[in-house]
Amino acid sequence: MPQGHEHKGFEDVDRRLARIEGHVAGVRRMWQSDRPCHEVLLQMAALRAAIDRAARVIMREHVESCIAKAVEQGRGEEAVEDLTRALERLL
């Protein structure tokens, strides 16, 4: 884990991202093989939903782990500001 701390949902998020990666490749193949646009759009909607679900897991893990730890260390305000900026861009 690159940040030097543990997230209990790390494997879950990693699996989700791997599935998303494969799904993107599949949608690209659909596009390249001239599948009907509505089918491609439906798959893109499914991708968006999968990305949103992965983001929710990451957000929950961040609040439960990183934010809680930052509060314990007296850095809660900074951590909340960082989360707020990230959420503003995500949403």
C-alpha cells in the first residue's frame, strides 16, 4: 500500500478497479467494432456506476481510517479540507 497505511477495503477497491479496467477495454472494442451507439452508451453508464461505487468505498475507507487518524493527531481540520476539495471535484 503506497501511502504507508492500511485500508481494510484495499483488496475490494483493487478488484473493482481491475474490473473497471477490463470493462473499459470491452467498451473500446465495442466502439471499434461499430456496435450500435445505444449499446456503447449503456455500457458507459454501467462504467460510470462502477466508478461511483468504487469511489464510495474509497471515501468510506478514507473517513473511517485517514480522517479518524488525522483527528487523533490534531490534523482533523486539514484532513477535512482535503476531503472537501476531493469531493468537490468528484461530484
